[in-house]
Amino acid sequence: MEYRLAKKKDIAEIVQRRIDYLHEHHKGLSVSYTEHLIPKLTLYFTKHLTKSIHAYVATVKPSEIVSIALLLVIEKPARPSFMNGKTATVLNVYTKPAYRRQGIAEKLMQMLLADAHSKGVDSVDLTATPDGYPLYQKLGFHADQPITKPMKFVVTKRLDA
């Protein structure tokens, strides 16, 4: 097993692991939705990989990515809760079923958190699935009690809605 940061040559595999994650998380995706999603994801990772998004991967064989964790680093104006102006969000922690329960995601998350620290990131957040929650607690994440209420405005309608 090799653990490393992904490179541009890994984009097709990164997109496939994102699709795998979304398929599992949403209990299936339609073929039509997947066909629309692949070019959008490919473009996104082509533009942002190694800049604002970093992919930590575990590979077997020369290029088969069996586990992935994404770190999206965002720079904002500094404030008391993030004095360096950098926050990050963990996205898409996914391990292929045959490789689960072997500590692979934990190793990737340790790499990701060490890298976030070296980049001057003030805080890292994520949304935990029930399966991932114990790992994130073990790594030091805690449930956040925000003072403000998260809200969003949906600009575009989902294709599968």
C-alpha cells in the first residue's frame, strides 16, 4: 500500500472514487446523473487539484486508488476564530469495501491533518457519516456547537430531484 498526495494523472481515479462515495452515500445515483457529474468533476479537479483541493490517496498496484480523503482549503479574511485566515473542509473520505477496517482511512486522515497544520490552516471541519464518526472522534474532532445557524440558498436545482 502506498500513501501519497494525488497528482493530475490521478484525476480519472479521483473522479471515480468520488462517484463511488456519492453512490454509496446517496444509496444509488441514476445513470443520467452520473453521466452529467463525471465531466463536471473532471473539470473541477483539473482546475483545483493541488491548489485549493488536495487529495490524499492510498494505492495498490501502480495506480489503483483504493482509498481517498479530500481537503478543501479556503482562505478568508482573518477573524478571532481563524487568525491565519485559512479554514479547511474534509470531503469524500472513502475506502473501497474490500479494503475497509484496515486503518487506511485513518492513515490518510493523519496525513491530511498534518498537511493542514503545515499549510497554516486554523481549523478543519467535516460532516461525519455514522461509519466515520468514531474515527473522527479518535483523531480529535468534536461536535461543533455553532453560535450562528448555518443556512443556504439553493441557486440551481439538482438533476435527480
